[in-house]
Amino acid sequence: MPVAPECRNTLHVLGYLFLRMGRNDSARRTFAALAAVLPPDAPRAEASRVHRCLAAVAVAEGDGAAALDHLHAAMEGVTLSSADAALHLLRAQALWQQGRQDEARTAMDTYRHMAGVQA
């Protein structure tokens, strides 16, 4: 039985609230469940949003490798704009957690450029 878009949106909000409260395990499980119920014909933007949130949870948990996997899935097939600058900030954090400081600095530079932040 498919899950209605309104219910998926409610799950997204719930997962976001868990993340903001520092309940990373609950947030991860909620977003993973949401990813599992996405229909194959769901808008690409919706799937991207779920992977962005899973990446944020992974960064919060210190799992840079998982965060990079989710960021790759979030960015795949999506045209990024300045509104997506935070993805590069998450990427910088994930790379730093992996000990890849030079790549993290490059991702930070991309974030600053896209966000219009002066270095």
C-alpha cells in the first residue's frame, strides 16, 4: 500500500525534529523508513531531500563515509543552486571526519562561493 505524500511529509518533519533534538538514532530510523516507502515515481527532489537528511544524521553521528554516500545520492541528477550550498558544508564536514582535510577545504571554499560568504 503506497504512503500518501502528506504522510511522507509528516515523517520528514518528525525526522527533522528528532535531528534537531539530538535524537540521532530516532532521526536515522525515521529517514531510513521514509526512504523505504518512497514510491519509484516519487519526485527526484523528494528522494534528494531524504538523502540530505540522512547525510546530516550521519555527520552528527561522526560517520563521514555514510554521509558522503548519502550526499552523493542527494546530489545525483539534481541541478544545484545557491540554495543548495549547505550540501557542500555537509560534504566538508564529512570529508574532515574522514581525515581528508584538503578535500574538506575545497568543499568549504565551494560552500563559501555558493553561499556568497566572504572568506
